[in-house]
Amino acid sequence: MHIINRRRFLQVGSLASAAMMMPKFLKALERGELVPPGNKVLVIVQLSGGNDGLNTIIPYRNDIYYRSRPALGIKRTDALSLTDNLGIHPALKGFKSLYDDGALGVLNNVGYPNPDRSHFRSMDIWHTASQSNEIWSDGWIGRYLDAQCKGCDKPTQALEIDDTLSLALKGDSAKGLALTDPTRLFGTSNNPFFKDLLKQGNHDDEHHNVDYLYKTMGETISSASYIQQQFKTYQSKENYPNTELGKKMRTIANLIMSDINTKVYYVSHGSFDTHVNQQQQQEKLFEQLSDAVTVFTNDLKKNNRFQDVVVMTFSEFGRRVSQNASGGTDHGTANNMFLIGGGLQEKGVLNDGPDLMNLVDGDLRYNVDFKSVYATLLAKWLGADDKAILKADYQHLNFV
């Protein structure tokens, strides 16, 4: 099954490359079927800094919540109701609309055993899908690329819309590509200095690091032209917000609506490290998130792509149950995740909300390992061998 899935992965990439040879008028005629049917895409939105899950999905009937957060708790009348017991932050109006449309899933109490409250260490754990006592140098998406990309002609199956590449997208033999703007990347890659440098390079250099740099440079130059050609095939007419996240989501939408071979897109938003003045900071960031994702999902719907895209949000940890003395919250443990898409098999609130009577040293207990979410997306959405990629057998969930 793994071989079949990898073959399908290569076929999609080949179709994308072949489509570049089609005359423009044929591409216009075929616009409705330009992307191969069933070409599944995963968009990962990292909420950097440790988003406060309790003020994201609010247990508005729980007295412990309000006693723990006398100044910080979201009023029941302000929360947007999801169930009899849970509401969503009032700044996430677009997410509430997706929830009402059956296109959003909320997974509560997500974490991992023996949690770490360091931003850097916990983010490494989420990026690599390691255990908390293991140090890995390759990321879970990177290992997905290692497994699926042998024989791929374009190393563009995973793109991070940012200046730097996250550990999550770094594999042993394959890596994602980081860029902020396809046009700018194309312009930079065509600088004569880089092309001359590449020609002069000794690809049999005895120093592995030098050889790797030349290889990376060559792949980037080749990929930049391909990405730019695909990027030009569709330019969204939707009014994306003029925020950093809005611009990133617009870039992703333009590429998804082309026939590019990219399967995974990665963006970061934040910082949600709200030790001080949490209400204003989280509200602003949520408004930006909600506005960008709302336009993005509407764009996908209008172009018949929403059913083939899943958006997953995560943060490296949640916050403590009790507010601190500075109008904020400190580093905690378990958190919630959002899953958005037109092809979800389970929607709404997917499991019980946090148990505020059963804390560990003032922190929430996790009951869903985040690696089960990864395993589900790898196996059921991307058609990959999750056990080999994650180096363990994790339970599959039913949201896709």
C-alpha cells in the first residue's frame, strides 16, 4: 500500500510538470479540472508562543474557570456558543461560522507525555514528533518527504511561507523550501552571481557541507522558476487582509489553485506568549487569524478545492489554568487544535472539554497525543506510511 501511495504521489508531481507544457488557451479551457481530482493538501498553521487554549475554547459554565481567572476569563455572554458547555473566543467569528457550516473540528486536551514548558524544547518535540526524552534532528514533514519524494523531479512538495525553514520540514535526504514571495524568490534566483557560483561549484568536493550547499542552491534555483510559473496561473480576486498572515494565506491559495505538486504548506502566526496583557494581544492575533482563514476558505470553496484541503492549527503548549499577577498566563501543558476543511468526516467538538477538577500541578492533563493527529493526517489524508515516518504506531482518529 505504501508503494502505491508513493506512486500516486509521484504521478501528481508528474502531472503538475506536464501541465506546464500545455498551451495557455487549453489551460484556460480546463481551468475547472486543472488540479488532479483528489490531490489532497495539508496546510499547517503554527500558533507560535503557546496559545492559551482555555480562552480559545471556553468552558463558560465552569465555576472553576472563572475562579481561576477572575479578570481574564471570557464572559459567558461574550463567548460564541458551540455546545451547552463550551464556547469559542469572540474574536474567532470566522471559525464559529465554519463550525456552524460543519467545516471545523475542535480537538481538546491535546499534548504528550512528560510535557516540557520550554518554548524551544516543546516546539522541537512537536516539530519532530519525538518523545519528550528524545532529541531528533529531522522533522515529521521532513521524514514524510524522505519517504515520498524519492524520484520526485521537483523538491517543492512542502513549502513554508516564511524566511526560514522550520525543523518540521527538514528531513534526512529531502527538505521543504522556505519562501516569502514566489516572485521575489524567482528574481533572486536569477541573479547572475548565484548562477555563476553554481557553475563554478565543484559538486565532488571532499567537504560534505560544501557539496550540500551547492546541491541546495541548485534545487532552489530550479524550484524558484517552477513555483513562479505555477504561481502566475491563478491570482486570487478575494480581498485578503493586509496582514502578514493574510498575505501568506493568499500566496498559499494562489498555489493551491494552480497545478503545483505541493502537498504541505506551513505558516506561523504569533507570538502568543501572553505573560502580560493577554486579553488585548490574544484578541488581536485571533482577529488576524480569523480574518485570514475566512477569506482563504471562501477562496477554496469558490474554486472547488475546499474538499481537498485540511487546515490544522497547533501551538507548542497551552497556558496554566490560573491567571498570573500581570494580566496574563504562564506556560502550561495540554491545549486544543483546530481542524478545518470541506472533507472532514467528523465535525464540531470532537471530544470532551478540559477537566478542571483533575489538574496536574495546576496544569491540564492531556488525553490525546498530538502524534495521533499526525498519524491520522499522514495515513488517511496524505496517503503515507505513518508508522515508518513517526517511528511508532499511534492511534488513528476519525476526523478524516
